[in-house]
Amino acid sequence: MVASLNSALLDSKQAIKALWNEEYNSKTQKRLKAFIDEGFIKVLQVGGERGKIYVPRKEIEKFLQNVDLDNSN
């Protein structure tokens, strides 16, 4: 159960790599935060407002699918 849960949730660094194939830095961290704040990507936040965030893999797949659909027009 723990292994499947770990593969279903990505931390910020893993999410940035999966979304944009870029390394984690202040620029990509701000970009991820902006997408979260705008509601494009839903996350799980552990430890309160300044706690660690986890992005469900399904959210990344859904986001990338929407991007592909937007670019196909």
C-alpha cells in the first residue's frame, strides 16, 4: 500500500520534472506555485499552509492532457 501511495504522489521536485522536464529551482518552483494557485493543478498539502505539497500523478496526467488538447487547435 505504501509503495503504491508513494508512486501516486509526487513531491515538488518530481512534479516539476514530470510537468516540464526541468530541474527544481526558484523559477520552476514559482511556476508550479502559480499553476496551483490558479487552480490548474490540485495538490495535497501536509503540515499546514507552509507545509510540504504532494501532487497526485493523476493531476499531472490531467494537466498534460489538457495542454495537449489546447495545443492541437
